[in-house]
Amino acid sequence: MIVPLTLGDFLERAEHVYGGREAVVDESSPPGGGLGRFTYARFGAMARSLAAALDDLGIGQNERVAIVSPNAARFLLSLFGVSAFGRILVPVNFRLNAEEIRYIIEHSGASVLLVDPDLDEPLRDIPVKHRVVLGAASDPQLFLRANAQPRLAVADENATASINYTSGTTARPKGVQLTHRNCWLNAVTFGWHLALTDRDVYLHTLPTFHCNGWGMPYAVTGMGVRQVVIRKIDGEEILRRIEAEGVTILNCAPAVVAAVLDAAAARRGKGAAIPGRGRVRVVVAGAPPPSKTIERVETELGWEFIQIYGLTETAPLLTINRAPAEWGGLDAAERAKRLCRAGVPGVACASRWTARARCWRAPTTSSRATGSSRRRRPRRSPTAGSTPATAAIARTPTSSSATARRTSSSPAARTSPPSRSRTACSSIPRWPRSR
């Protein structure tokens, strides 16, 4: 019997196994008001309430629901309340300007826009069928319905769970469709490599809009991990939350690591202790930090440093560099030097590379009217993207690409490792080896 792998699995397990456990610690007083602390039983009830609210709005299967918000408990609920009940979530980078956000909303064909109160005024002129400002005023409509029973569910693991827009460094932002299977496998693989357990406490320093928080919200929910929300990044505030909430793991970019190191240095100057020594694991991606920074994390903070590499198109985890047991006898400088590397492929990550993530095309006028998500096949652009990975988005060659078609259809092209050209998209790359 083949059981579809869908995001609802993580929510159901959290409710069943950890229903009485504290699930989320929201910000105490964010704009619009926070949700406080609530259990996984309450988490599930609020996610179903959101799904039922979308039912009542007439939002059909596979319709898109966009959200523009910094980290917040309501964002975490939307990851499940939208995707686990038959709709497609479109998390939008809240740092973009209004015109860029308008483009993404229109390109995705979103029927609903959930917007943070801080962004209400700048985004007021974006046309969308249903617009809801998140906060205490809209909570009864969205999250506080009693005994809600959503009408839709997900039966196909290959259904789209989210459309995540890239940064648009070469052109307009491109929407990458991540399926339930993509997200499920990434969450399980990621949690496995990080040795995630129900004893962990996760701090949301990574923006949730960024590839659904690298998929960590799904993994930590399924494992019953307590999740601490932080809205604005500040080094001292991160240290305070780690101390107050007993945080054991966080994901972030190198700039956040630098801010924490500066805050820790200021603490030491005042004779204050640095929390988390021997307990915290910090997972870093975005750019490889200098080996000296890695060394400082492990010596000055006493935290374990883990480096990963991934892409939106691969859901996102590809490689991981976590110090193996064989490095136990190395001095701090040599260990940091080795941790600078991209690492080794994660379990099953190579197969996700060859899966060819789908590129979202804006719906036609007729499909917007019917709520259909049917798309035309996208064309291949020989100059699109700046890395081999961006070419992994499935595209159809243009009529002038006869040579490329002949090459890609040949047996040699199907079996040989890819070159570093932009057209290599169907073979497993040669992975760097840690020595």
C-alpha cells in the first residue's frame, strides 16, 4: 500500500502525540497583537479554523493564498492551514517594495492576501479578491472558530503545496512550485541530519517566507518541538531568548551569526554569561562564513556550527557539513577550516536534484475566473539563471535549440555528470567530498 506523503502528516502527529505540549511562543506584543503561548492541540484547531475560513470564502482546491508577514505565530499556522487543506501557499518576501509584491501576487494568481498590520498601508493598493489584515481583529474570522471541520484535504503527494519566489537577480522573481512530497522529504531528511528530537527548542531566526523556513517548521512540528518566534533580528535579543526559553537549535544567515558574536562580546565586557554553551546547534546557509567566524562560534559561544547548502528549486536542502566523529581530535582552527566546506549530499537529496522543480507560470484570464491552476509549458531561456541549479527548473527548449535537444536526449547526456553550463539539469552533480 502506497500512502501519499503530505504536510498534514506533521500536523496530525503533533496533535496526536504532543497535543498537551506547548507548541509556539509568539511575540508578546507584535503589531495587531500576538497569540501568546499555545499547545499543539490548539495549533491544530487554529490551522483547521483557517482552512474552514477559506472554505467559507469560496477558495477552491489549488487556489493560491499569499501571505506577506515577518515571522509570526499566524504565519506558522498558515503553513498548515493553507497547504495541508488543499490550497497553495505563496509566502512573499516582506522586504520587497510594493511594486515587486504586487507582481508576485498577480503572477501567482492569488485569490487571498494575508498581510501583517505593519505592511497594511504600503500594500493597500494591491488588487486581490480577498484581503485580510492579520491580528486580533481578524482572529475570530480566521483562527478562533470552534470545532472547525474543513471541507478540503490533500490526497495527492505531487500536488503543489507552495509557490516560493526566488529573488529575481537575473529578471523578475520566478515562482518555484514545491509539492507536498518535496516538502515532506526535505523536512524528514533535514530533521534527521540535525538529530532533531522532541527535547529540542527551536528559535525562528530564519525568515519563514524563505523557502518555507527551509522546511524546518514542518520538521519541528512533526517532532513536537517547542517553537519560539522572533520578529526582528537583534543579537542581544537572540541571546536573551536562548537563555529564557532554553533554545537548542536555530537556523540563520552569516549576518545573524555576526550580530550574535558582537552581542556576546558586549556581554563578556559586562561580565555576563553567554547562554547555550554545549547545548545550541546553529545551522548556517546563504554564504560560507570565514573559518575564523566558525571558530569563534564554537569557542567563544560554545555552540555547534553546522553548514548547509541548498536551493529553492531543491526544496531546499542539498548538502550538509556537520563535523563527524573523526574530527573530534582536531584543534579548533582546523575543525573550523573543514566546516567552511559545502559538505556532503544529504540523504536522498541527489534524487531531489533530478526531480526538476516546476516553474510557475501566471494563470490566464480564463483560469483566474475558474480557479484553475492549469499552465502552459514554460520556454527555456539559454541565459536564465546564474547557476546550474536555476536551470533545474523544467523548461521546454525553443525552436532554435535543436542542438540542445539532441544533446539532452542522447544516452551520454543522460548518464554523464553535468558540466557547469547553465543547461545541465537532468543529471546528478559531482558532490564535493569532505576530507
